[in-house]
Amino acid sequence: MLRRRPMRLERLFLLTMRYADGAWARPFGGREGAGFGSGDGTVSGDVLQGTVRWANAPRRREDGVWTPNLRGVIRTTDDADILLTVHGQSVQEQTGRRRAIIARLELLTEHDRYRWLNSSFVVGEGEIDEETEKWWIHAFVCVNEVAEHPPGIGQAPPEASARRTTRRQHCPTLRLSRPSRSWSGLLTSVQCWCDDCCEDDR
């Protein structure tokens, strides 16, 4: 019998990028369009830090939704190369010149410290500012809370850092707490469900 426990998301990193160059076209005379752009950026967080070089070849659908198609490489602070792929949707917000982003990220590497990323399912949310051409994505690892056993392939991810666990335990606005499984499936400390604890990660 399946347990009715929702999938859990573990914060992975913040990806911040900016276009250095790009070209955009509507070749068919309608709303459909295409583009190509490239740039660089940074990766920050408890688990992963470094820089990123990337190129994006998105398409614009007739309904106005852009579909990112990004390929790049992350160079970590300990000199590991991690290949990055981003696919998703970019939707115009009701006001201003920003678009909301929902995405799937794929991370591949041969570096021993980060091989666990090869079998991790990573999702992200963020925005792009069309005026400054800056965009950012908060990336999260999906943790299966239904499977009875840990994965039979791949490497186990590292535990969440002690710094973040301590901050959540002492959150002054803690509204709900329950035992929380770590990425390896073990019970850890209570989990904070507010955003105040993670303001410095935004």
C-alpha cells in the first residue's frame, strides 16, 4: 500500500545568469519565435559553488510561452566540471517585464565528489528580467518519499549541511515541524516550512 507522503525537495543551489549576447526572431510572421543567446553566471549554495558558462536556444510558442533549451558547464570551486542542461517553460508575469520560470535541470559529471548528481532528479523555479537580461533559478533535488528502499544505482548524496539544519531548528517563525528524512532516507531534525530561514540563499 502506498504511503500518502508528498515528494520532498532539498535545496541544491542558486543559479544566477546574465546574457552577454543574443539574437531573437519571429521568422514566420506570427507569435512563434526562436532565439539564441549565451552568457556566464555563478552557482551558490551549501552543496555547490562555482561559475557557469552556457548557451540557450529557446523557442517561443504561439501562446507566448518561451521554452528554454540551455546547455552549459559548471566549474566548481574545487575544479570539477559539471555539464548542465535546462529545459522548461518561461511565462510572462501579469505586470512588469519579468517571466516566471519552471524547469528541469540535468547535471552530469565524472568527478567523484559529485557523481551522485548523475542519478539525481533536479527541478527549479525562478525568473528572468527582460530589461536587464538577468535570470536566476533555485535548483532542488527531488527526494522520493514513497519508495521503500534507496536507489540501487548511483552514489548516495551528501547530508544537508549542519549550518542549514541548525538554522531551521531555531527558526523563530516555525509553523509546522515533523521528522524529516535526509537524502539517504534517515530521520533527521525537524523541518522548517517557512522561507525566512533561507533568505540568505535567495
